[in-house]
Amino acid sequence: MTRIVALGAGRMGRGIGHVFAYAGYAVDIVDFKPRSAEEAARLREQALGEIAANLGILGELGVLHAPQREAILGRVRVLPLEEAPAALARADVVFEGVTETLEAKRDAFARACAHIPPEAIVASTTSSFLADALAAMVTRPERFLNAHFLNPAYLIPLVELSPAKSTAEESYAALKTLLESAGKVVVRCAPSPGFIVPRLQAAAMNEAARLVEEGVATPEDIDRAVRAGFGPRYAAMGLCEFIDWGGLDILYYASTSMARALNAPRYEPPPIVQRLMAEGKRGAREGEGLYDWRGRDMARYQRDLMGRYVALFRHLGLLAPPGAAR
């Protein structure tokens, strides 16, 4: 059985403990800070209490039953610094989640690598640093990569895996398999600031704040628009799929128009859209765009897409029945 160590007993360490204990793995959450016995006991109580509370909410929502909750908690240990060497020596996978500074990362990796087995995989949960910079801090950097969870880590399925240039494909594949066994959806991205989701959401959140600042709409109406339109649309399709389905030409002309009307160069279409437009690859209609649509049964695809929308809007209580005029 794979043994997991979460290095750091803060929010991310507790979230990872929850994820893997819920999936059936034994997890050690290791506090890497020197504390008195009383402080260590208090931290342990807080960490286990937080996991127990989250499991309790899942129980109230019908996701699990009380005996399962107790079994999950029984698979988690919160260990003080003094017990870190023994726990690390047994680790198959170590997830680092210490403070987001290079100094803290360097210190944690140096101390952890003194104890972990040579074949153990090491992953950072950082949202700030690129894998190439951190891999240099790890002995045998071929076993290192970034694993970016989204909070709350125990609930959001996505994990963005970002290998360093030195990462062995075997290490990537092994960690991907482990995460998928725990119910996670894994995507791969090159080392780049913001990974995928934080980069997308930063653009959307900043634009939402600008809409408020400019008096275009209230925060309440912006969020209603997101819940009833923006969010479900891209939950059912995805951004790149939607671009191709609607047509790159629509994105191109709408972006160009907004860039001029708002005097905002951030709206200018990127070079890849301009190039695909010039090549006549405008999406699903032409068979090529960001995706390759050639050979796909488009009628079946459209039915599947409609099914996703119907299921999602029904779940959200936004699918009106026939004759439902109010």
C-alpha cells in the first residue's frame, strides 16, 4: 500500500490528508516546525478536528456514513517534528505544502531529502513557484514535479501536474495514476506562472472587478450572470471547445471590437487565433481550429452537448418546464 506524507500541517496538508485517507490510503501529516509538546498536541487536535468537521459536512450531505467517517480519520496521523524522520523514511510519495517562500521550500526539501527513500516521489503543492526552480532543491530531481490542488483540495477534483525539465516520465505517470486512484482529474501543464486555472480565473476575476468599478453592473448581477450563464456554459463545454464550436471568427471580431471600444489591448486576439483565422481553420464548421474536428459525428456531438446542458441546468434548478410562464 502506497504511504503518503503531507509535509506541513496547514490547510493544504490537511486537505491532502483528507483526500488520500478518504480514498483508502494511510497518510502522515508531518508538522515541520519545532513546537512544545502542548503546542504539538493542540495542532494535532486542530488538524484532525478540521478534517473531521469536513467529513461531517459530507456526511450531512449523504456522501458517507458515520462508520466510514471514523475509518477515514483512522487512516490519518498528525505527527510532530520529532517523528518526521521515521515517517519520511517510510514514504512512497511526499507532498510538500509549507509556507510559500523559497527559503521555506529549500529548507523543507533539504531536511526531507535526508530521510526519504531514493525512489520516493516528491511533489510540491505550490501555487507560486515553477517546477524547474524547485526541482533543483531536491536530490534526484527526476522524481520531482509540481502538483497544484485547488482549494478545498478534498472537494475540487482537479489537480494540475507540472513536470520540471528534469522530471522523469515514470515519475509523472506514477503520480498521475496515484491521484486518479484517489478520484482526481489530472491535467498536465508546462512550468508557467499561474498554471492553468489560476491564470484563467485571474483574468475573469479582474474583469469582474473592473465591471463593478466602471458601474456596468452590481456585484450581485455579475454573480447572477456567472451562475446562470458563464459558469454553466464552460462547465458543460470548456473554453477551447466553446471557441471552436462558436467559431474562432466570432472570438476574433468580438475581441477586436472590444479592444477598440474599451481602449483595452488586453482584449486583442492572441497570435494563435490570428494565425488560425488566416489559415481558414475557424473551428468545428471547417473541421479544424484549436481542436481537430475532422471525422467526428457532429450530430451526435450536438446531442451529447445538449444533454450536458440539460442535466446541468436541471441540477441547478434553472431548467424551466414547458408552459412555465410566470
